[in-house]
Amino acid sequence: MALDLFQEKGIPLEKQLFTWKDLVRRPYSKLDDDAFTRTRVILMNGIEADALRMKHIFARLSRELRPHLALVRRAEHHQQTMVNWLNPPDQSALETTLGFEQLAIEVTASVAIHEPDPYLAQTYRFGMLEDFDHLYRYSALYDRVEGKDPNNLIQSYSDIRPGRPTAVEHRHPLDDLRRPYDHKTADPLSKLHAVTITAAEFMTHDYYMVVGPQFADPVARQLYAEIASIEEQHVTQYGSLCDPDESLLEKWLLHEATEVYNYSSCLAYETNPYVKAVWQRFLDYELGHLHYVMELFKNLERRDPAEVLPRTLPEPIAFKEHREFVRKVLSQEVDLRSNGPDYVDASRLPPGHRSLVYRDQLNSEGSPTETVAAGYHWRPGTELAAKAERMGSVLEGRRLQ
Ligand SMILES: [Fe+2]
Ligand SMILES: [Fe+2]
Ligand SMILES: [Fe+2]
């Protein structure tokens, strides 16, 4: 039965306690656990980081909310710690990166499929094809620099092949802004979607900005710089879907509801029992936050939370493969570009369009995403395995002569 957001009160804020030992738990296994366990940990770390980010920005803007924000924010910080420390120490930055892109593909696909507003759904499909291409570019780097097969981590849930080529994803900032949903009329699910995907993309951007300079390989350093720029575009795009006319408290309420929704989705799919216990606990914590903010909404804003929140949670985000959907979108929409908030076929962009000028200038000394993947086709066991196979058959042929 769907969870009733008004009946379920969760755990009150004052009972949300941690110890250092409790915070640092047994990590998942990078190869033995399901790939979606990794993507869920990456997603929830991003959602918590955004909970923290939003509460800091709001504290700069509101004297009245400041103490309330400080109280809830401390819990968010410790939640983020517990979630992020579920990542295993033997998972390299590049391996975690593959997890980020797989997450972006599969969660955005699920959101695109369930999004009730056609324009918003189009936006998710548009962005999804770009992250799909990033998975391919990083896979090429992984195969060529680390000599490993990315599919050991992807576990055959997602295709590893080009999407909308990253080199053509670079757009003028004004072509990344979208039309926001209307907070008075939008389906609550549209709001939860926009908050979720914006948070995930923000974390992706921040992660690439931190780990990019840690690579020694010059192509890797450039690759992260190029893809981080697209993630900034994605944050701009998805962030602009949220209605700027919502009050701070309304945004806060939606954010807590989004956290509830995401933990509840993770719980519905989790296969690792240790990780599942964390999702259950934090679902209860988030319900505690939600009810804390519902009270503020009633007392400070004199509004009914039922104006903003759905009564029960929508169907969970689907942590599963969406290969057929992604392939179909790829075949039909790969050539879309944006012109302001609208999507048009590439052939409809007039020569000299600001995004073409912007992109040509950035790519004028080459594109690292093109360099890293030149001639790359994913194959099981890496490119070298294919080479070894060919060598083997040549030698075999000689022996037979
Ligand atoms: Fe949280
Ligand atoms: Fe992205
Ligand atoms: Fe929260």
C-alpha cells in the first residue's frame, strides 16, 4: 500500500541520533552487489548533499527559518555521511564515475517514463541521451587507461555506446534554460521529479570537479573538464524546471517529500540487507523532517501542506534497466537540439546560432570526449582481449599451415 505522507510521522528530529561507529558501516561490494545498489548509494548521497546545500542557501535568505534549518540540516549532514561511506574503498574514482552515469541514465529514464507533463518528459529524455553518451566516453577511458571492462560494473543493465555526442552537447547558457512547471497547477510528481534529478546532476557535477584533477593522464583530465561542463548545463536545465515563485518553505517542504520519496523507492528495490536497513531508517528520519516542516508551513505560512504535497507517495522510481526505452529515444531524438526552451531538429538551427558559435569556440582545439573514444566499441573483456583473440587466430592459422 502506498505510504500516506500525512499519517506516517516517522522518527522525530530529536531522536535522530548517530555515533561515529554507527555512521561508518560495512560498504557494499563493488562487484558482488547489484549495480543498482551502487547507483542508489550515489543517488542518495546526491539527494542529501542537495538537502544540505538548499538549507545553507535558505539560511542566508531567512532570519526566521535559520534556527529550524540548522536543526534539520545537522541530521541531513550525518545522513549524507552514512550513505556516502557505504561506497567501498576499492572502487576507484573512475569506477564511481561509471556508477554516476549509469544512475543518470536509468533514473532519468524512469522519471521520463512516469512524468505526467509532456514538456518535462521531453526534457528528461533530452538530458538522458547526453548522460548516455558520457557512459560510453568514460567506458572508453576505463578500458584504455585501466585496461578493465566497464561492464563488470554496469552488469549489462545499460548499453555502452554513443548517444548524442558530447562534443555537440555544449550549448549557450540561454539554450539550457527551460520553462518551469507552474507550482499552482503542476502534478506533485512533476515537482518531486525535478528536485530529484536536479540534485543528482548537481552531485555529478561536484564529483567530477573534485576527482577530475586527481588523474595523471592528460586525456582523462581533459575528459572530466569537458563532461563537468555538461553537468553544469544539466544542473542549469533541470534546476530551471522548478517554479521560482514557490516560497522558501514550499521548496523546503517539497525537498523533504522528495527525500521521503527517494528513500522509499530505494527501499522497494534494495537487495543488500545492510544497505536496506539504512534506507528504512532514513525513510523514517525523512518523514520526521517532513512533519517538522509541515508544522512550520502551517504556523509560519498559514497554509495547508495538502496544497503542495500528494496524499500518498507515487509509484517508486524504477531501479531497473530501461534498454528498450533508451534505444527508442536514441533512434528518434538523438538529433534534437535546443533553441531557448524549445527542442528542434539540428537541421533547424540557423547557421551562426549562439549555441553553434559557443560550441565551435570551445571545441576549436579538439574535443577530449572525441579523442578518448576514437574508434572505441565496447566488447566483453576490453579492447585488448579482442586483439589477443585476433593474434591467437593468426598464430593458430600459421600452425595449421
Ligand atoms: Fe536527508
Ligand atoms: Fe548529467
Ligand atoms: Fe530531510
